[in-house]
Amino acid sequence: MWNLEGLIVRGVYFDQPVEGVVTLSRVKYGGAVQHTVDLFHSITMFGQERTMVLLDANEIVHVEYESVIACEFD
């Protein structure tokens, strides 16, 4: 499954561990998949705070396909 929109993911962004919700999954030119991740905890890169990062599919290390939060309202 390449579309991870709405799922919680963990990944590595420039050697920093990140975790957040995928807000957009897209296929880049050439066929690679890239995800826009809204972070739970901001990170500082090059002196600037980031609350969102772009991760390629190979930078994702874990995907939560079922969330406790999602089941809470069932």
C-alpha cells in the first residue's frame, strides 16, 4: 500500500527520528513515493523549527495501520 494518508508513521529525516500523521502521499516524477508528514513534535534543522517534513517511502521505518485514537470513537 503506497497511500498512507491519515496514518501515523515513524521515520528518519536527516538522521533525526520523527513521528507524525501523513497528510499527503504522492508519486514523484520517476515513480518514487513521497509522504508529507505533520509532526507530533517539532524538530530544529539548520536553525529553523520544522513542524512538517517530506519523507520518501524508504525513510519510513514504521506505519501504524490501526490506532487506539481511531478506535476510541467507534
